Amino acid sequence: MRHNVMGRKLSRSTNHRKALFRNLATELFRHDRITTTEAKAKSVQPIAEKLITLAKRGDLHSRRLAARDVTDPAVLQKLFGEIGPRAQNRAGGYVRIYKLGPRHGDAAPMALLELVDKA
């Protein structure tokens, strides 16, 4: 039984999975939208939403907490300078997922992960 077992393993070790989520969140903030598999999109959505919530607070402690997960200082600056202030009047739901259909090569279900209030 899988009681209280949260998240998807995605056939990766813990460190590889955490690095994957960090990289996907960083690229989402860099480009405002990314195309990935549906399972990865559903896994990275709560991480990205928590980072945007930290950016809305905007203090130094929040910036340092977000810097643990955002791998590029320029993207961190964009997160706190543009994305956080854009989301000030939203109560949540900063990231949306569109299902795109199967990938041509292996028929994996694909999804578009994008910020709701993109520039």
C-alpha cells in the first residue's frame, strides 16, 4: 500500500530527480513556458508555485531560500524582479498545464507548462 507516499519517482534517483526539478523550474522562469512530459510537468508545478510565493514575499530570507532551487542568478533576479511583483494580486495558481498529446517518438504524453501572467 502507498499510504502517505507523495510524488513521482520518474525512474530516477533522489538526487537526479531533485536536480531535474530544479532545472525545469529554472527554465520555466527563464522562458515563461516549457514543453515537457505530463508527469514531469505535474511534478514541477508545486515547486514552481512555492518559488513564486517566495518571490512575492521578496525579503532576503525568501531570496536565499529560492536560491537553493533556482540554479541561475539571472533567473533568480528575474523571479524576484518581474515574476514575483506580477503575481502580487493573485492568491495562487501561478502555473498552468496544457496537455498537448503524445510525443512523436515514443508516444509519451506531452504538456505545456507556462506561467499564467506571462509578459
